[in-house]
Amino acid sequence: MEGQIINRISKKYIVSILTGVVFLGLWMILTWNHRISSIIIPSPAEMWNTLLDLLQKGYKGHTLWAHLLASLRRLMIAYIFAVVTAIPLGLLSGYSDKIRAVFEPIIAFIRPLPPLGYYTIIILWMGIGDSSKIFLLFLGAFAPIYVSCVAGVTRVKQDYINRARTLGANRRQIFFHVILPSSLPDIFVGLRNAMSSAYATSVAAEMVAAVSGIGWMVLDASKYLRSDVIFVGIIIMGITGILLDKILLYLEKRIVFWKGKN
């Protein structure tokens, strides 16, 4: 059984590596000898040289690492605030119909709105500093976590709760020993979706009065048709997003170790 699992994992990584090699090969062929303008699609060699240049000289007074850390700092502050507020509120809303009736309409209204649709209002309230950007990312992360927590609680089988009551468990014990563990898989789905949503929103957050951040670097480079910088920034954002998701996936496997097991 273990051998079959290892073979499946090995095949999965082999296919992924081959896909990357084919993609890189097609990219090199299309951009070979400037068949396509570098303004439209830079070649891999140009991208590599741009990356080295950004690492050595930076962009507009900040190193590449400074831009990345600026984006991650805003993201993590907003994400942590969203986690510590949305998880308790979502679990309580799933557990209590009255609490859900208060907050669910608000979340249902905010959730489908595009970030730029209400960012101008946030700026009027909080100014153009980092606080408005962090609050925008917070809103982007809050809704997915809240919705997943509510869904996790409502999906807990009533039979589990009844059995716990039969054994003499009180409401607090039922919540922490039955409802919370059963909701963890849904909570982690919300955490991963929230991270993706907040990171995507960071580009919009850095559009206004920012002087640092990967999103700002990409947007500023677009004004000067610096496609090489744009592509490097996009790739860095993509890789960073994958790494953040893998970290959450690793935590999920460690904490919700029973998921997928009979």
C-alpha cells in the first residue's frame, strides 16, 4: 500500500516537472531571436537578467526583498486579524441562529463586492497609509474564513452531538470536543481561500499611494512598459502564493491528521 502511494506521488511530481519543462521550451521557442516583441513577452534570458538586476540594484529605491517583505507584512497583519476574529465569530454563528442572523446579511453583502469598489470609501475613512491597505486585505480574508466556519459547524452530524449529551457532556464540552474538531477541515479550506483572496487583493491595495510592495512594483513598471519587471513580479507573487498555500496545507495535515481516513 505504501509503495503504491509513493509511486503515485512520484508520478505526480514527474508529470509536474515535465509540464514545466514543456512550458519553458515553448516559451524559449516563441521568444527565440525576438520573434515576439520583448514588450509583449520577454524571453527567459531577459527575465533572468532582470531578476538578477532587481536583486542587486532593486527597484525605485527599494530592494526586491524589501518590496516582497512590504507586501507580506501588510498581508500577514491583515490575515492574522481576520483569523482571530472570523474563526470565533463564524463558529458562534454556526452554533447560534441568532448570532448568524445578525452577521450573515453583512457578510453576504460584502462578500461579492470587488475590492476596488469600496477601497475609495476606506481611504476616506482611514487615509492613504498602510492602515487602509491592511483593512482592505482584512475584509478580503474575513468573509471566506467566516463562511467556511459556519459551514463546518452546520455540517456536524446531530448524532455526534446527541451521543456526547448522552455521555453527560455540557455545551462547552460539546463545542470544544465535538463541534470544533469536526469543523476543522472546513476551517482550513476557509483559511486557504482567505490567503489567496487577500494576496490577490494586495495588488489593488498597493495601487493607491504606495511606494513599496510587489504589487506596486508591477503596477509602476506597467507605466513604463517594463514587461520584464512585470513578469518577474507576477512570477514572484505566484511562487509566494504557492508557498503560503503549501504552509497552510502542511499545517492542515498535521492538525487535521484524520481527514480522509476511514
